[in-house]
Amino acid sequence: MDSLGFIENCKEIIVNYVNERLDKTDGKEISKDDIFVVWSCKTLQNNKALLSTNLSDSMYYEITFNGDRYEFYFDAYKKWENIKFDQGVID
């Protein structure tokens, strides 16, 4: 699978995942246009990408494609904190 095909599959997976979990009373759904790629890499027949949406839920998604088995692996994460440490703290 080429990189563009991989990203399209990732977006479809995320659209389905998110829309199944959004509060139906809000009447909102996302589309592939609401998803952006944070990072993507292809090594040999395998792909991995980190993606997020324009929703304000702080979620991001990691999707890996195993080209040997033609399988996708999906992880959903939520950012809890972003803490800055000065250099002196880690010396």
C-alpha cells in the first residue's frame, strides 16, 4: 500500500471511530476533511501515522499498517498535560 492510500484508510478508520462515539444529541459528525496528519512514516511495506481532528477533545490517533499481514492496528490517546521543564531541572 502506498502512503496516500494508507492515509486515506487512516482517515476512514478515524471518521468511523469518532462518529460512533460523538454525542448524537449534538447532531455533529466529522468527515475526512476534519482530520490532519501530525506525523507519518513508511518503512519497507509498513506504515505508521499520528493523526488528530479539529475537535477540541485533545484526542490523537496512532495507526500502524503491517504490510506482511495486511492488518491495521489502531490506538486512541488523550492528551492530559503539557508541562514545560527548564533545562536546569533535567541536568
